Amino acid sequence: MTAQQRAAAETRFRAALEDRLGPPEQVATLLRQLMQAERDGEAVAPELVRRWERANAAARYTGLQSLADVTAAWFEVSVSS
């Protein structure tokens, strides 16, 4: 994958994730909630988990469109404290 293809895929992924979850601040808030619950061993509201899983799967699909020859790719989502 070229750097240009990677950048375009990342842009598509980010846009699709934000389309489903809201602006970057809302994406970060949801991800922090999920990460904190996992760290603390707490149960997470099933609707939050489903929302993240659906948004992430749709964004991954969108991000990888037009990259049919790429089979081992992923997107990393991280938030700063």
C-alpha cells in the first residue's frame, strides 16, 4: 500500500467513524468510557459496546474500500489523556 493510499484510507475511516459517532470529541469520549470500564473490570452498557462495534466495523469497511488487494490491514484508534 502506498503512503497516498494509506492516507486516503485513514481519512475515509475517520470520516465514517465520525459520521456514526459524532465529532472527534464524542468519539474520544465513547472510547475512553469503554477503555476505563475494561481497565476497572466493570460492565459496560451493552448499547455502548454495540454502538462502538457497529461504527468501527462500518468505518473499517469504508476505509478499506478500493483496496481489494490489501488483506492484512487495520486502523488504530487512540486517544490522549
